[in-house]
Amino acid sequence: MTRVVTATRPRTVNEAKARPADQPVALWAHHPDTLDTLARHWDLDPGSSRTARRLLAEEHLTVLLPLRQDTGRPAWLSPAVKDGWMLLFGARWQPLRPLLDEHPVLYASSANRTGRPPATTSAEALAMFPETVAVLEELAPGQAVPPADGPRRATTTVRVHPDGRLELHRHGAQDRPYATADDYLSHLTSRYTDPR
């Protein structure tokens, strides 16, 4: 997958990307406590809720989930909500876990300036972003980001409807090996959804 821009404030993500500061941005759904809180606010039955969690944690997708209208939501969720849907980012690289766990609420977007393709390497990110944007090149000796075995892409985005139906919202890294969107959705349905 491509690199990402992440920050504890959504405005920082948007400013790094040179887009309007109040533009909706994905919430990085990496922390169990954050997910437990979010589950009280998405409008899904228990089976679809389990599917959503698995799509984030195992398939590492970006997902759009319906927002329950009858509950007050935490202020930190609002930047990830648009038109009744919350946008959650699920990709994670295991060596980042200690760093991520220190920040249960993070916002994320693809690492690119508006109108440009996402950065696929640290060198591309360093060339694209101003010096005020920190670029993580490696965590410790020997933990540099491994090379890709093909072209890098942003994450696939899937919408989970209140009835549990899955819909491909944006093509990306995870659905790339499949011939059609329907083939990929069939794979997700058979692997991640509870039989009804």
C-alpha cells in the first residue's frame, strides 16, 4: 500500500495535503478502545458489526459505516463523518504498533498533496511534502519499510450498509488481484460475513 499522512488533529492532516482544513478525514481505527467506542455509534447489527471489525483488522480496508442517528457521538469522531457515514482507516504495519498504541485517536489519509498520486516511498514523500511534515523513514535499524512486490496503491474502500450488504466504494490495493468488483465482494462476503 501507499504511505499515509497521520496526525492527532484532522486539521494537521488536511494542511499537510494542502486541502481545506475542515475537509472530512478518515479516523484511524487501530486501537481496541477506540473501536469499542465507535461500535456504539455505527448502525449495524451484531453480525455486521463483527464483519466491520474484521474488515478493518484483518483485511486492512478503509470502510464507510452507517452512523446511528439517535446517539450523541464523541467530538473526535465528527471529522470522520459525512452525510451519515463514518470513514475508518484500518491498515496497519505491525512495527508501528508501539507508536500507534500511544495515540488511540488518530486521523489518516493517503500521503499526497491534493491532485498528486500518493507517495509510495519515503523519498517520494520527502520530495512532495514541505519540511514541516515529518516523514518516517525507519523505526529502528533493520525495520525500514519493505519494498513492494508490485505497484503500491491506496487502500480499497468498502461501504457496509445497515443491512450488512457490502459495496465497493473505491478500488485500491486489496481488490487489485480480483478481476471485478463483484469477485472481490464475493471474497469478502464468504470470508468475513456471518452466515444469516
